[in-house]
Amino acid sequence: MSRRWARAACALFIAAAGAGGWLAAAGSDDPLGIQTGGAVTVHATGRNAFSFPFVNLDDAERTRFAIGNSFFRRNWVEAPASTTARDGLGPHFIARSCGGCHVQDGRGAPPDFNRRLGPHDEPTVALLMRLSVPGPADPKAGVRPEPVYGDQFNNAAVQGVKPEGQVRIQRRPVQGRFADGTRYTLQQPTYTLTDLGYGPLAPGVMLGPRIAPQLAGVGLLEAIDEADILANAAAQAAAPGPIKGQPNRVWDAVAGTERIGRLGWKANVASIAHQTAGAFLGDMGITSPVFPHEACTAAQADCLAAPHGGGKRGGAGGIVTAAQASAAQPEIDQATFDDVVFYQATLAPAARRGANDPQVLRGQALFAQAQCATCHRPSYITQAGPFPRLTSPKANGQRIWPYTDLLLHDMGPGLADGRPDFQASGSQWKTPPLWGIGLIRDVNGHQRLLHDGRADGVLEAVLWHGGEAEEAKQQVLQMKRADRQALVKFVESL
């Protein structure tokens, strides 16, 4: 799809979205955090709950949102192709579009990799595997990539290129019981890489499974001041108890400097632009102005020889190969890339539901009593962001309610993947925001939570907590069934 076609089509998108009944903020007096995103909040439920733009976008910004949406959701194709605005998929990839992982801008679920794919089956793309090996990390990557397969394992490839392999998941039951005698069973996953296309993996390879999270509100996380994140760490360090969160300091390829990480499961990315460029390259094999080189390693000759979609200079017959990518134009141009970033940054969080329900209010009190709010800090005043609409015209910004401290916490051996990432250890994870968690079932038809989707619902996610959160988990284990249900209902109201 060309940018001109996208502009012509955007009016239909805007009209359809407007019919969803977007509501503006109801004022600043919002002690329950019903307006999760302040002035940009949408009142939405159902399949499209994560896909609405900020309510205060003007017409030009809504046009830009619609263009970014079209390039986010539509499939990219192999090069060379007549669809030059969208060619360049691969050589290796796991998805054909951003929306292939973030379906309806929502959350992925762990696939059944025990089922072998048939010749006409598409690989499941909701879960990806990060790779690294022990040793000094690349200061701009945060890890030391596996020498043959790179920093991400891709299970699909274009014609003439071998897929890197397949992922298999096995699960082991982990049983326990609440103080009232109620039993529960969790599923501990283990991961194996099979059908390796380029020989064995390096000794000591570390695997990091990652599920695609929902995107609504992600732009507002970037609008939280770094000083607030550092204040969270300072307050926890000064307080008694085991909770001692730490910021992750990472390299931001767009800003060209070190910043505090706030995106990704280990807070290993500082900006939406960097995250987007990394996903284009790692997940789809699409080069950008941020990352202009294909992710082929020296051992992957077929990958290096594959056609490149950025420009037509050099190579036999005028076709540029992946090895010549630095001499060609990026496969996604700067203007289109910026529109895709804008689209994600202006996806609005949905308003809370049932905030005044007595059971929800009981759950909120229990949430605070169990010290959950220490890590899942409820609210912030936005200070800065990549786009003006991320902050209100007022000098002090607007209050948002993401329920996260954006810090790393040691969550114990049960959740550890053993894979460091910048300053994050192998057992540390960023506190994920909780807004929208109760809408995942509506949008994506499941409730799989945590970094690899192992938890089936909020209560299972709590039961996986350990390390710094062990005391909070023990309080939940002591709760009666009615209190556990109230706690879950509160979290799902966010």
C-alpha cells in the first residue's frame, strides 16, 4: 500500500473509529484513576479496546494515526516486488507485520510448538526467543549475541533461505495450595531449539522467551519523567523490606546516548522509536534508518545473498542483496517509520471499568495491604514525550494510572531466564504496567500473562512471584477465596 493510498483510505478508518463513541476526560478529580490516560483516555471495551487513538488528536494527527496503522497491520512481502513500499520481508523473520505479533494491538499467547508444522502452515509468531552467550556484552546491544544465530531466533525465512529452526515447549506441573486448603497447579515451561538451520548453538547459549505485550498507553510510559523512575528506586532503597528496584540503563540508538530503559520485559529499551526499529529488523527483517543493516551473521551465506528491498543499486540484474544493504535505501523510509512510531505512541489506554464496585474496592485495599502497590505504583504526572499530545497544555502535565514503577526487580529462580540484558540480571524483570489487563480476554481471547505467557490469569501471575515479591505472594496465599477473587477483580478493572 502506498502512502497516497493510505491517506485516501484514512477517512474511512477515522469515521469508523469515531463511531465507537470516544469520550473526553471528565475532569482532573479522579481519585480512583478511572481516566487511566488522563485527557487522552478512551471509554472502550471489546475486540478493539486497545486500538483507539488519543481522544484529543486533531484531524491531521488522526490522518497520521491512520497511515501508521496501515503500515503497522498490513503484511510486508519479499523483495523484489511491485509493492515497493512494502517489500523487503526477511531474509529471516517471525512475523509478516507488526500486527502479526500484536494482534489488535494486544497481547500474544504462547503457541503449541509441540505440534510440528505442515507444509502449508504458518509459524506461530506471538512468542520470540532472544539469544545471547556469556561474556562481555556489546555496550550498544546489552548482550553478547550468539555468533551464528545472532540475538534473536527466527523460525521463518524467504524463498531460498533456511529458517533458523523451530522452538519446542515442554511444561512441568508445579503444585501448591492456599492456606484454606485450595490446591493449584502452575505450568513451568522449558524451551528447546530444534531443526537448526546453521549448525549447533554456541556452548552456554542463553534463551529469553518473550511474549508480545499490548500497546495501548505505551506512549504515555515514555512521557514519564526519568526523575520519577529514579525517585521510585530511591524510595524503595530507603524503605525497610525486600523490595529494592533498580533502573536499567540502556543504549538508545535513536537518541545516540545512554538512557533509562522503560520498555521491554527487562526495561532494555528506552524509546518507542528504538523498540519499533528493533522489532522491524528482528521480527520482520525490515531495515530502517535506525538499523540499516540486515541481521544476517557471517555464517548465514544464503541470508546475505537474499534480495534486499531498499533501492535497486548494485548486484546482479540491479538487485541489491542483504550483504549490500548499507549501500541501499532502508526498506522502510523515515517518514513511514515515523508514522508507525506515532501510531503506537498515540494508542490510548481504556478507562477503568467498575471502579466503584464494592468487590473491586475491597480488592484495591487488599492490593495495597499486600504491598503490591510498592512496585505497581499507581500514578504519575506526565512531563515529557516524543509528541506534544502526550502531555496536556498545562505546565504540570496530566495524571496517568499505569501501575508500574518501571524498575527491575529480582523475581526469584522460578521466573528467572538466566539471561542478563544491559544492567538487568538473569532473574530481574521490569514491573509490567497493569492498565488494560482486564481487557486482554476481550481483545485477544485469552488471559496469558508474564514474559512468556506461562500464567493463565492474574492469580497465576501472582503465584509465580518470588524473590523481592515473595512476601507479597505469601500474603495472597493466606487470603480466603473471596478475598482472592476481590484482588483479581480489582486488577482486572484497571
